[in-house]
Amino acid sequence: MSEWLVLTLAMLAACVVVVVITLVRHRRAADDEDPSETPDVIEYMTMWIGVVYAIVLGLAIAGVWEGRSAAQEHVRAEAVALHEITERVRVYPAEVRDRIRDDVNAYVGHVVTTEWQTMADEGRVTERGTELLDRVRRDVTDYEPRTDFEAQAYQPLVDQVAAADEARSARAESTGEIMPGVVWFGLISGAAITIGMIFALQIRRTTREMVLAGLFSALIAFLLFLIWDFDAPYGRGLAASTDPLLRLFPHIEG
């Protein structure tokens, strides 16, 4: 099922729940009930509950967005380091240069075609990807420079391999979900309490109030969906992408 379809259904469900509960409540309300007599303390509490929950939602969205941005930066750093390796080896003999470039291409191809899907489905990197990057490291570190020019390029190449490995490790650590379960419990229970306070205000069945209550509930559903979508930096609709790798290695098919 498409994630956008899930979002649409969630927003519609939130609106329907508000409308249904409001209609049922009015059917069971006493004939002499006056919605305008809501105590001031309830209105005051409703206002502050909404403010506090809005702050919590804002912090949650900022947290998952920062995690998603960091995840994309890990991919960019890894792509740049790998690209630098393929460019700097041009000073090496043709046999060594071609072997290193082939192994880098094999690693990038594995990441964009196989490992990325594994990260999305299982929240981890693959052992095969680790093996391919280790092969690149051995290609670079095991070569003994034969000229001063090659010797000057050796250490920068080693540094780029280390940078790629560091970026891969950071990518592996950020494959899982960011928000812990206790935070999700707070977000969902907070949404239920916030929407429930609408009924504490004894809303009428006027078109204006029903529309506003439905839109308010749909907005909360949308924000929760946004947090959920960003919560897995590599696994959902608005996830980090392989664009940095494909941009620097255009011959690799994603």
C-alpha cells in the first residue's frame, strides 16, 4: 500500500472519528445541555494542552528531520570519498588503477542496487558490501609505490578509503528508526488527549465547528505521519536517496 494512500486514509479516518463521536454525543446529550456554558478552566486547560503538544510535535519533527539530513550527508561523504579514490589512482600503473576502479564500481553498484533495499527492508547494511569495501582498502593499502609521484598520492588515497569507511559506518548506524517507542507512546496518547479536549468544549453540530474539528484532527494525523515517514532515514517515502552516488558514478544503474 502506498504511503501517501496511508496518509490519506489516516486523515480521513481522523475526520470521520471526530464527526461520528460528535454526532453520537449530541444524540445522547441532555435536552437542557448548553454548550456555551463550558467552564473557563476547561478552555484554559485545552489551550495549554494544545500549546504543549504543538511544542512536542515540533521537537519531534525537528529531530527526525535532522536525522534524515544527517543520513543524506553520510551518503554524500561516502560518494565523494569513493569518487576521489577513482580520480587519484590515475597516477598508478594501468593494471593497478583499473583494478581499484573496478572494485570501487563493484562496491557502488552493490550499494545502490542491493544494499540500499536491504537497509530499507531490514535496517542494516550487507556483509557483501563490507567485503567489497575491504577489497578496495586492500587494493589501495597493499600497493607499494614505485616512484615519488606515486608515493605522494599513496597517503591521500589511504585517507579517502578511511573517509569512505567512516561514512559507511555512520550510514550503518543510522539505518534504524530514530524515535524510541516511549516517544511514540507520548505522541499518540498526546494526540488522543488533544483531540479529546475538543469534545470537552462541547462543540456543536454547526458546519463551521465540524469542519474545524475535522481539519484539526487531520492536521495532527498528517504531522504524525510526517514524523513516522522521516523516522526511518533510508526506508520510507521521503528517505535519503542514492543520488550522490549516482551523480558521481553515472555509469552505475540504480
